[in-house]
Amino acid sequence: YIAEDRHTRTGIHRYIRSHYPLDDSVALYGSGLHTRLFIRELKESGVRQLPVILSNGPSCETVEGLTVLNGNTFDYNSVDKVIISSRSFEDEIYNRLVQHGIPASKIGRVYNR
């Protein structure tokens, strides 16, 4: 479990350093452990504008102090980028977002780019 967290944090850290859009408004899709780690990495990296958190049927109200919004009713035109914050369900979430009409160019994938 600890080794998996280290591996996940490394993947998130690399993504933030090389792909995270610092000047854009961002939504993270996912509300589990991966998203908690992602938010912590963003804070440690000094990112000032934290993302909106989305989930398909949120299981919690907040993640790291940020309100979780329902991804099924969210206005995706209000953000520049949607980053999938899940290793296990990345493909499933990607397909769901594309089916909702979100252009692939607007979707960030941490693992399967």
C-alpha cells in the first residue's frame, strides 16, 4: 500500500511538473485517495489556483477542504481542462467524459496519455 502511494505520488508529481496547466481553470475528476494525493502535491508545488473537484455520484462532500461537485451536472464550459484523477478508472472516466461531449484535447490523463 505504501509503495503504491509512492508510485502514485511520483506519477502525479511528474504530471504536475510537465503537464499541469498553471494558468487555466481546472477540474479534477475523482474524489478518492488519488485526488487527495493530487491536491497535496499541488499545494506542495505552490499552485495558487486549486481545481474544482468532480465525481460521478460523490461519496464525500469535500476532499482536502475542497467541495466535491457532481460530474453529471457540472458545466464543463466553466473550466479549461478536466484532469482525470484516478489510476484505476482513468479509461472509464475518459470514455464517460468523451460521451458527454468533452473534447479529448480538454481532458488530461495522468497515466494513459
